[in-house]
Amino acid sequence: LFSKNRQGKFTRPNSAVSSSPVQNILLAKSITREEANRIFTATSLPGHLLHYVTRGRVRQQCNGRFYELRAGSVLWYHEDEWVQGEVLETPWEFYSINFIAPTLPPPPFDARLFHFPRAAMRNLFASTIDAWQCENETLRLFQLHGNLLQILEQLSTQSPQPFAMDDAAKLWWNLESQIR
């Protein structure tokens, strides 16, 4: 059933691929906040939510985890997470993509912050935002899903960035993850 490739490594034969884990894409939007030193509280959207920061800097706490986001940062939220933050440098601009993928688990809490300093990830997010506006529904569908799957592929191969976490919050969120 397994065969050797040219390098002598065992490989699995090609087989059918299951359906995409992404069921729906609910939102793809560019957001700008102009107010410096603005304190905010928010709740992430249901499902999965990805934020890619294009400009500015923000410090935030998300369920006991502390992050500082800057241009090139990607943060992955999951299922209505409570967020408190402060805009440190304006304008704070970010792309936001909200999607439903019930069979796709979010990364562990210690692996949800990524940094992509090169333009490739920014371009994928920007193309997704543009595709959201496409009037041809077939093209819109293919472009949105194709771009999002490329983003998820890049995130799955990138090492997460370090962050700080309150020990009590870590215990609570590990427990909640197990319950879910």
C-alpha cells in the first residue's frame, strides 16, 4: 500500500480528499481605528476569527492571554472570546475574516499569535477582502474559499509568537477547552 519515492522515503499513495473544513465565510472586512490611546472591550465573533494587522500597534488581553499586535501580526480567535485592549499607535488598521469550520479545531491557546513580516500574507488577506466585494457569485465563492484555505495553510506551517498568560486564566481556558 505504501511506496518509496525517489529519495527512498515511504509515501502514501494518492487518495481521495475529504471536504473542506470551512463551511461558511461570514465576514471579510478591513477595519481602521483612528483614536490613539483608546481603551476598548469587545467579544470575538462566533466560529473562527482571524485578524491581520496592517498598521499601528495595539496591546490586548484575551481571556487571560496578553498580546502586543503590530503590522504583520495575525491573531486567531475562537468562539466569542472576551477582548480588552488599548490602541498604542494609530492608525490601527487590520483585516478581519470570520468563518465557520466546526471540524477545524483552533490552535492551542499558546499558538494563536503569528507574525508575517513579508507581503505574501498581507496580500492574501487583501485579496480575500477584495473577493468579498465581487459581484460574480461563482468567482466570489472560489476566491474567498481559495484565499482562506491558503491563509490557513500558511498559519499551519508557521511557528507561533510568544505571549504572556495569567496562570489562573490558563487553568480556566484549558478546562474550558477540555469541556468543549
